Amino acid sequence: MDELFQRIIANNYSDFVGLTVEASIPVSQHIINEIIAVALQGNTSIDSCQVSVGGQNRISVTLKTPLWPWPLNVKLRLYRSVDLVNSPKIRATLENNVLLGKLGSFFKALPDWAHLYEDQIVVDLGPFLRTPEQKRIVELIKSAEIRTEEGKAIFDVQIAVD
């Protein structure tokens, strides 16, 4: 079976031209926090990061860093649309601690895959795609949006093979 899937991928999904899929993918707050913990392994500027997902595209982040003596509690509002240009990116606006956001940008406290721009944070998902197969599957995504409910983020995606 693995050989079959490898051949399909190697042939650039040409046997599936015309395929379109619309899917809603719920991701629990628990899984989000596990992904973040793995992504932060070896990071010396962030001790821990816990995300709480609320409704209306709002999330709360509790961040512990050796650069600051107290945990930072940051409230964010996610942009609905996922930026798929070059590499998929999730964007959010800081709803509190805007000054700390600017200081964090100045001190470059965030990992390479997260960037602060004034009151906006951008998380680049590209570095999490480690294999060519993962990258190719993401290339099939034509549009992606995020919405949240208490305790989970829901990714509405449209996939097409051209």
C-alpha cells in the first residue's frame, strides 16, 4: 500500500486531476498545545506556551519566558483567512499587551516561525512541513479559513488537484 501512495505522490497526483474536496478539520486545544510544545523543544527564549481557544476567533496565550519574570497573558484574535502565499501563515491581532508585543519584536523573543509586526503576530506553518509529501499536500490547498469554538479551532479547507 505504501508503494501505491508513494507512486501517486511521485506522479504529482495526476491520476486524481479534477478532484475537489471541501473539509472542516477540528483541532482540539489539547492537540494545539501538544504541537506547540514539540515546536518549542530546544527553544531557549520560551519556557512554555499554553493556548486556550475561545469562540469568535479569540485565543488566549500564557507564555513563560526567561526574559520576563512573570507569565505573559496575551489575548489574540485570529484572522479568518489563512495566507497560503509561499508558505501557509496564520495571522492574529494582539488585543492586549500591545506594548509587550512591540518589545518582544525588538528583543526577538519568538522562535523563527513566529513574527511580531506592531500589533500583529504571524505564525509560519512552513517549518513544520518536514517531508516533500507534506509540502505537496499543502500545495493542493486552494483556500483555508479558521474559525473557533470553545476549546477547538476549525480549519475549513478546499483542496483541488489541477
